[in-house]
Amino acid sequence: MLDLDPDTRSETHSQTAQSSRLGSIVVATMLIIIGVITLYDTASYTDIDSKVFPQTSALALILFSALAIGKQIIQPTTVSGIEVGVWWRRLALVSSMLLACAIMPYTGLLIACIVTFVLGLIASMHDQWTQKKAMIYFLSGVSIIVCFYTLFKFVLHVPLP
């Protein structure tokens, strides 16, 4: 393996850190734009109850993205996070969420959330799997999902797919 001299290594690290800061700012800016588009879209909603969640989420997205940009400008990070970790875990997590969106009209919210939870858990589990651990995680996840479903469906009367 080719070992770079200290000056070249420092320069390469500096370029990587610079591109990481720029990438963070670009992504945060895109999230702000998405938040603004969401706010614009929800302005046309006629039912006031339908506006609350998307507007709150959009405002939080805009606020936290602006804070992320400010932090990158004021106190830039020196560690690039994209190179750290396993790429398939990220892909599996995002894919599980997209899969839930795709199957939700056919299976309903409850089944789609359980599928997403299981796939997301598989993607995020770094420790050794044991039968006991798998059972505890699955049962606790299902109970949390069922409790939220019950809360939204029967207590708050939110129409769910």
C-alpha cells in the first residue's frame, strides 16, 4: 500500500474535510428548500388540522438545517462521516423506508411500520444477534408500533391508511 508523506496526507485530509463541509452545507440548503416548498404547499390546505403536522415538520426542518449550516460556518467539523461506516446499512435503512411507503396502500400502516422496523433494525444492529435479543427487540418494537397506531387511530382519530 502506498504511504503518503505527511505533507501530502495533511493536504488530502484538508481537501476531504473541506469537501465534507461543503457537502453538509449543500445538503442542509436542499433540506431548507424542501421545507419552504412544504410550507408553500400546505398554505393551500383548507382543513386546519391537516396543516399542523406538515407545517411543524417543515419549520423544524428549516430551523435545524439553518443551525447545521451555521455550525459548519462557525465551527467546521474536521471528520467526514460519509467515509465512516458500512454503506449497505445506509442503503438498507433508506430502502426499508421507501418500501414502507410503497406497501402502505396495500398492507396498511401497521404492517408497513412493522416491516420497516424489522428491516431498519437489521440494518442498524452492530452487535451479535442472539435469539433472546431478536425476540426482545421484535416484541418491544411491535408493542411500540401498536401503541402508536392505537393512539393515532382510536384516541386522536387520525385517518390512517
